[in-house]
Amino acid sequence: MIPYGRQDIRPEDIEAVTEVLKSDFLTQGPAVPAFEAAICEAVSARHAVAVSSATAALHIACLALDLGPGDWLWTSPITFVASANVGIYCGAKVDFVDIDPETFNMSPDALEAKLRDAEAAGRLPKVIMPVHMAGQPCDMEKIGALARRYGIRVIEDASHGIGGRDGATPTGACAHSDIAVFSFHPVKIITTGEGGAATTNDPALAERMALLRSHGITRDPGRMTRPSEGGWYYEQLELGFNYRMTDIQAALGRSQMRHLGERIDRRHERAAVYDAAFDGWPLKRPWQRPDARSAYHLYIVRLDDGFDRGQVFAALREAGIGVNVHYIPVHLQPFWRQFGFGPGDFPSAEAYYAAAITLPLHATLSEADQSQVISAVGAALGR
Ligand SMILES: *Cc1c(COP(=O)(O)O)cnc(C)c1O
């Protein structure tokens, strides 16, 4: 099976991990801050907090913005369930903003209309969480301006997005948001096995997230409420978690970061081959913002009317192509139905879902494998 996504592990990555295994620190050593510094430099953010997963990063990002009971979190229905779940972790309520059918990202127009209604109803969200779907940057300028107008905080779910940019601004620079979050799961752009990071330009948010990552405990005398009782002394200031990233993971991540640009270039080259091959075929190729560079985490096509997505999907799997679908709209998941969501709530998201198929795209996809994918898609579409 040719997978839709796959890690790209090079000999130098293995060496970097081996070095940590021979060192004094497997966790809470120097590799984590070194990885965080590499992220800051690559995405032009002042602070980065590396954690055990993007889900953990989204959770502590929400907590750092004081999302809690009585508050609303709004995100996109076309995302991985974790984006919405973290709102429930915080005891908040969650709602969705429909997507733009062209970009697959949260529609700024739908957001504007929903904010107007929410203001009238007295239920504005505390936090909105746009998702850079497939690595394609959202229109953060518009979303950020709306958030500022209504006094709302913004977390970018940039799980797909590291290495992308909007104009000259890297995804994760937080130019129009409070916090951005990356995932380092093996199918994403770079990997640490499991892992994630939150970036921000606000030192207070960075400090709060660092505290929440490790049980709410500080050893910083400047933050303690009482004089130190000795060299062993630490204080727990609030309820945190063990969301730490190990040094083993961070060394892998730091090594992977060295070729971030090249990895994105490879994805664009492969995407261009698909684009050329599918010219005139009965499908829509993924739209690309002219003034932005997608990280190209996923290559998603939408089948034209008249094709049954289920049948085409099954034929491609049968042919050994590891196609996938990103994503089943979150509001249609059984868990989310208890909050009153159902079919018809977010029509653009549902129409997108009915026609979408993710084709294999990753930095190590060979030309031969890609040709096989293209032939199989042709056969499935009767070409
Ligand atoms: C992968 C992903 C997550 C969760 O990432 P983990 O690192 O697996 O926790 C969250 N949001 C989106 C959009 C993702 O694709």
C-alpha cells in the first residue's frame, strides 16, 4: 500500500537520537530548548513550548487564554477532532464556523456573520481556532482583524502548517494570533514520533504554557510565593499536566528541522506532477492561494458530480493506493451529536466531505509510486 503520508527519516536523524540515548538526559535536558530555539528561528516567533502532542499544545494554549466553563470556543468543522475536543477538556462549549468551499479553511465571511449574530445574542466566543487545512494558510489578516474588533483571542491550529507562509510571514509567527500550534506526528511535515509545539510572541503566555506542561510546578525563585526552603524546593502554582516532550523526541525534531524548506519543496514538486496529470480530469485540484505558500501536508482532490466517492475510494484502496479522507466533519461525529449538532448545520463542510479524497503526498514519495497513483486514479475515473 502506498501511504497517504509517511515520515522521512535520514541517517543524521538516527544519529541525533543515538547521541541523546548516550547522553545524561533522556528528558528535561538541553535538547528540548534547542529544538524550541530552532522552531522560533524557522517561524519567526519569539517563544516556543514543545510538548508531547499537538493535542496537548492546543489544550494548554486554551488554558493559557483562560478558556473555561461558560466560555465558547469556535473552530472549523473540517479538522481533526482534537481541535474541538480541547474546548471540552477546558469545560467550555464548542461551536463551528463553516468553511470556504474553495480553500477548505474557516470562511472569514461566515465568521463575520456568525460573530454579528453572537454579539446580538450575547454569546461571543472567548477563543477562535482557525485550522490551516492541508497546510494552506488561512486568511489570518481578516480573521485577526475580526477577533480584535470583538475582543476575541486566536489560536491557530497549524498542525499541518510548519514551513508554510502567507506572503513573507511564516505560519506560526503569530502575526495575527495569540498562539499557533504545530503537530509532529509522523504523517505531518516533520516528526518527533509523537509531539507538538505552541508558538507565541507573548512572554506571559509562553511562561504559563511552560508551567502547565509540567504539573504547574516552578523552580524559578522569582515566581515563588514563599522563600525557598532549600535546594530541593519547588512550588506548584496551579493544576498542570505531564505534557513534556522527551529529549529523544526533541533531538529528532531538531534534526528534522534542518531540512524543513527542502521537505516543503519536495511536496510542491510532487503536487505539481499531480496538477499536470489531472488537467482536464473530472476532479478539482487543490486550490492554492497565489500570495501564500502551502506547507502541502495533504493533496486533496474533490470528485466532480456524478462520481461516487465511496466507490472511487474503494477502487483506489483495492489498487494498493493508501488514499484517505480528511476529514469527516467533526459536528457529525456521534460524540458531538449530544450537543445538538447534525446534518445540514455546516453545508459547505458537508459538501466538501462528500467529494474529497486525499491522495498520497510526502517527501519520500517516489516517481514510480506517484505514477502508479495517477494510473489508478485514471482507472477509477474511467479514463
Ligand atoms: C494531527 C492534528 C492534530 C493533533 O495532533 P497530535 O500531535 O496527533 O496530537 C490536531 N489538529 C489537526 C488539524 C491535526 O491534523
